[in-house]
Amino acid sequence: MSVWDDLVGQDAAVAVLRGAVADPSAMTHAWLLTGPPGSGRSNAARAFAAALLCPRGGCGECHECTTALAGTHADVEVVATEATILRRQDVEPLVQLAQRSPSGGRWRIIVIEDADRLNETSGNVLLKAIEEPPPRTVWVLCAPSPQDVLVTIRSRSRSVVLRVPPVDAVARLLVERDGVEPELADAVAHASQSHIGLARRLARDPEARARRREVLDLARRIRGVPDAVLAAGDLVEVAQAEARAATEERDAEEKSRLYRALGAEEGKPLPPALRSQLKSLEEEQKRRATRAQRDVLDRAMTDLLSLYRDVLLVQLGASDGASGGRGIDLVNVELADAVRTLAADSTPEQTLRRMDAIGTARERLAANVAPLLAVEAMAVALRPQG
Amino acid sequence: MILVSGPEGLLAERAVERAVALARDAAGAERLERIDVAGPTYETGRLAVATSPSLFGEPRVVVVDDAQLGTDALVTEVVEYVGAPEPDVTLVVVHRGGQRGKRMLDAIKATGAPVVACDALKRDSDKEDFVRAEFRTAGRRIDAEAVQGLVAALGSDLRELASACSQLVADTTGTVTTAVVDRYYGGRMEVTGFRVADAAAAGRSADAVTLLRHALASGVDPVVVVAALALKLRQLAKVAATRSAGGPRPQDLGLAPWQLERARKELVRWTPEGLATAITAVARADEEVKGGGRDPVYSVERAVLTVARATGR
């Protein structure tokens, strides 16, 4: 057993990180772990932290390892955000923290799981601290790609690239660790495009599978402009409901905890002097809800993109559209029929234009365009056109 | 005891002035004392001090302003006072809307005290009535068209409208005509994003652009105009969906009857392809006005023109 066990198909990256743990001359003060969503960036960062702190170089069993992996080790600070950006006030404490010596272990390790969500201001706040930390401080930044972080931060850190794990490896992991049926494991590993976390959720939660199916059904359902607008409305509504379900309970709990901490009675209006605290909590929760809704929509769009990718493959003759058939595997194995129908109904040019429209909608969502409008424009572009 | 309730500040002030004037008339010119009590900064006992009998028993008017922001003490003490009012005190409570202090309002209403409702004037016809009343009070005459012109120019703020009326009364003689209103307030128009969207959806390009310029000049944000356009197109598409077999029923769309009726009329000009072009253009404009483009005004104008041209059957 070792801390690296959960990193599927990342042998090259693991070798680099292990080397750094074993050989002090291969170590450096700032690391940038990049890889597509689901490749296990944050897991790799935690495993690296554990291996650095573990007296046996990452046994996965000792106190240091288990606490570092769980994110509760005193010398490991894990920073992540549930809002759309990491703000200046979120990262400012890290500058001071970086200057302190580790309390027990060999290193003080600061992991920023969403380094791509640092904006220019907050990134610049960290610049100096990342450039020249004290000898025993290590920064580990995670981002989808090196282009997602400020160029000045990129140039101050050593890059380690995680790759998309092979589908087989993900399926095997699901079977071995989570006891998923092999057939289902294979399907969800394809459907999630090797995103381990997503694959696990799809495997465990039949509702998530049904929702995904519903989203993909949009491609067939949209017969004209009016349909497109209605379908877009449905999609955004589902996303809102899902985001609400994910945050509602927690919001209420946080609120009642705040009331308790302030010694106020719940259900009664707060005294004016304390209202600003409630307000800032509510703002935080709203930011979180925005992010949750965007994430849900973005996932739906990625799913649609994968469907049209399959359609394009069939249209270009790179795949025969049968499961286990000739050529490149489809992502949506279980929808092979629908893929073939769509492929027969349109031309590759149209498919590419539709994929473009989905990509534009994703960009617009990130650029703060009203979600409903962005989705409407996308849905309109998906309608059958002569 | 008088309750003045409603969000329209100007009307509330006038009601208070009038109440004070009436009380002064009743008391005789010099002897009336006016005490102002502000709701948000109210401290316990303030009302009791203001209303307790004085040595010479002068009549007093106590005006409690912004009672909707009042402290809990204010609510409790007003309710107490209502139970045992002083004979030589007139209490005027001004409450500018909202649910706060409802207990106080109910207590005052229960005594049968007069309630002056100062609701916001929303419809243009109400505002026109207001302008006519203003001129009538001043003993002047105004043309019907001039009234409409004034409301179109300054209708969003009643206070501004009132001061415009008093200025016209003071500066001009004889009947106020459109020409006079134009000389003072010409070239000014208050336009909402919705009016721009309506004009664009009706295919009136020139009108739509003119209205857009008016709207932008009077401080409407391009983002709001784009949102109004998007809403309009959404309504049109939804109503179009009800026509096809298996589509939703009109009453399930969540639109008001007048919105449905209007969308049905406007749809006559629209084709599905036109709608597609328009929605695409508006989505693009939304991205551009939120920082994706260089010039928000150019982006929104192009969107308005594209929408207006996409009609046309």
C-alpha cells in the first residue's frame, strides 16, 4: 500500500513526484500540477504532500499520511473555492502562512486546488511568496492546464503534467475499488471520458445517469426554434434545481450555526449591528449557488459535446457506431442508435458548427452571460437545418 | 391621529404638511408646536416626552417619520400611546411601505384614525391625472397633449414632475401648450428597455434605434436593454411553440394574458428562421456588453437592428 495507489494511469507524473520525495536535489519549492478535469490533480497534490511528510516516503498507513490525505494535517493547508474565483482576501493569509516553519513535519505544504480560479489580483498577491518561500515551504498548485494560471506564476513553478487516464484503467478502478458491475463500469468510464469522480458518481447514482440521458435527448428533441427555447428553459431549470438541492441544506445549516454563534434566536430578526454578518454569509452562499449552477450547465454542455463528437466520428467513417466495433470507441456507447440517426440526418459541416455553438455557449457562461440566453442560443443552433 | 402610508415620498410629504396646516388652523396661528421624531434613530421614551402634557397645554403636532425603519421601542410605544392618546396632541405617523411595524399600523387603523394612502403612481393615466390636478390647484389650464408630453419626459419621478409643474406655473402665463412644454423639456424622453424591445420586435428599426438612444441617454444600462430583448424573443418563441401539435398549452407558459395577446399579434411578423437569427444575435450582444466587446453601445445597437430586420414576413 502507498499514497500513490489511487492515481490511475499516471505513472510518468508519479515517477517525477516520487523522485522529488526520495532525492533532495530533485525537489523544488513550487509545483504546478496540470491535467484535464478528473485526472486526479488534487489527489496527486495530497498524495505528494503525504509522501513528503511521511517518514517512510509515502506508506499510506502512518498518521502523517492519513491526515495529509484527508487534508487535516497541521502542516498541509489545502485551499479550494466553491465560488467562481479565489479572491484576494481568500489568499492573503497564505502569504503569512508561507513564512512560518512547519509545526511538526519536515515541510509546510500549501496546496491550491483551484489555481486556475486565481484572478489577476489574487495571483499577484501570491507572486512574491511563491517565488521565494522559506527553505521548508512547498507550494503545490493545481490547474487544468499551464495556460490557466498567470504567466508569472507559471514561470516560478515546476510543471508536472497528468494525462487523461485510459478508459480501461478507470473501469478497472471502479470494479476493484467500488465493486461496480464490469459492464456498467465500462459504460460510465466511457461516458465520463475518464473523469474518475464523475464516473464514480454515474456508476453509483442512477438519477445522475438518467439526467445525463435527458440532456443528451435534447439533441433529438429540438425540432425547431420554439422547441429549442422551451428545451433551453427546461435545461436551465433542471440546473437550478440541481444546484439548489446541492446547496440548500448546507445553506440552512450554516445560517443556523451563525445564529447560534451570534447568540441570536432563529426566526427573529437579527439586531442591526449583526446583520452585516448574515449578509456576508448570504452573499457567499449566493456565489456558491452561481458556481454550482454554472458547473451543472457546463457538464451538460460537455455531455452534448461528447454526443456530437460521436456523431462526427461516424460521419467521417472513423467509427462504425457499434459498441465494440471497428475504429475509435464511441463515448456514448449506449446511445449508438441515436448517434447513427443523427449522423445520417446531417453533414459533418453541420455537426462541426453545432459543436462550435456548444463551445461558444460554454465560453459565454464563463463570461457571465445570462445562462438562459446562452443556452437558448446554443439550443437554437442545434435545431435541424436544411 | 393620522396615518400616512405608502411609498410615494412626495405625496406623503404633502399629506404631512396638510395635516400640520389643519392642526394649526384649529389651534390658532401662533401656538402650534411641531415635533419631529425620526423612526430609525428612535430612542425609548422619546414619544412619551413629546406627547406628555405641558404646563400651558399648548397644542402640538408630533410627526413620526420613516416609521417603517423604526426601532422596536417605537412600535411598542406608539401602540401604547394609541391606547391612551393625549387630547391636545396630533400624532402623524408616516410609514413608507413594507411589513415592518405592522402591529403599530393595525393599532392605529383600529382606532378609526384617518389613513392617507400614498401609493406609487404606476400608470401613465394616473400621472396625467396628477399633472392636471397640479395645474388645477394653481388655477391654470394645460392642453391634453402638453400633459402627455410632460409625463413622457419626466414620468419616472413624481417629485420631478411636480417641480416641473410648479416651474411651468411660475414661468409662463396663460394656457400651457405643447410648444411651452417642448421649450422647457423638449428632446427629453424616458424610455425603458422594454419599449426598445417592443419596437424592435415590431420591426420598426428607426423607432427602435431612436428609443434605444433615448434610453441610453437617460441612463439605462445596455445590459438591461439586451435582457429586455432576450425576454421578448423568449416570449415570442414560447407562444409560437403553443401552435404546434404536442406543444405546451398557452396557460402553462407563465405569461400574463396581455403578454400572450401581444406576443400573438407580434408573431404575425416572425418566421422561425428570423427568431433563430434574432436569438443568436442577442446572445452575442449579451456577451459583448458584459465585457466581451469593446463598445457596449455599438453591440446593443447592432442587436436591436438585427432583431428589427429579422422580422419581416
